[in-house]
Amino acid sequence: MSESTEIVSKVLALSHCLLNKSIRWWQNNKSIEKNRGLATQLIEFVSRLNVGIIQLPCPEFTHCGNPRPPRTKDEYEMLPGFMEHCNKLARLTVEQIKTLVTMSRRPRIEILAVIGVKRSPSCAVNSAIRRIFSNKNVEEEGLFIGILRREMLRENLNPQFLDFDFDNPEEIKGDLIKLFSKC
Ligand code: SF4
């Protein structure tokens, strides 16, 4: 392979709980299995695609710990200090990602996609519920993912953003196959 041939190594950035379910929101009547291990179906599938993985921070756990009260997107937005916390985490994360990208010449590291978590007030890509009238909900990006996306764009990082659904773990596979078939 000549010196001028570009060699690329692809990486996915995953929401924290996809690799570590222990920090997910805890409820006393919930099965402990929801808070143990990792998102097995996704990780097994991704490992066959020959990509690297980086783990994003969990904004809710690092601000509120566990157990934490159930909160909607609006409630997290109003929670004192939470938006500042998300901003700080997003800036640090983008700095780390930018270092990976700018310091890698051979192989060049490419951040192919960010994978968030469906319906999460913080980490959903486009399925966080916001109540706009007393009886009407809309689906939006989560608070942390929204800031992360804007900070990444500011640094000219423009990966795809996909949602993983813990209730339907197979759903994302089609999107990932499409993504990899374009590479
Ligand atoms: S979805 Fe985001 S905020 Fe919720 S547990 Fe996972 S990483 Fe934390």
C-alpha cells in the first residue's frame, strides 16, 4: 500500500448506558436485569462490523446519581444546573472526539455515527417527549444530544445520529447496515 493511500478506521460514539446499563434510571419495582450488563444485541452486532466504539458520558447519572426521580425533558430542562452540566459534558466530549479525529493521520479516524437512546429526555436523537399543550406531545432531540450535535457541527464534525431502542433492539440494525453499505 503506497504512502498516499488513505487508510480509515471507523468509530461509533455510543450513549453511556449502551455499554453500561448500571447507570440507567432505577425504580424499585424494576427487574435488575434492566440495570446489568450492556446492550448485548447492539454490541454483538456492532462488533461484527469491525468498528471501534467510544462511550459518551451519562448526563443524568453524573448530575443526579441513582435512584433519581423520573423526569420529562421539560423537567430536566428546569432542573437547576442540569443544562450547564450538559453543556460542560458536551464540550469536553467534543474536545476528546476532535483530538481523535485531528491527531489521526494514518489510519485516519472517522466518527461514523452517534447512537443515542430512544425516548430518553437527555440522549434521544429525535424521540424525547415534550408536552406543548396540556394534551399534546411532540418528539424532539434529547437535551444532551442536542447540545452535543451543535458542538460537533461547530467543529465540522457531522456524523449520523441514530436512536437505539431498548424495547426493540433489532430496529437499529437496518439503519446500521445502510450506513455501512455507503462506506
Ligand atoms: S439514555 Fe443517556 S441519560 Fe439516560 S441512562 Fe443512558 S446515557 Fe444516561
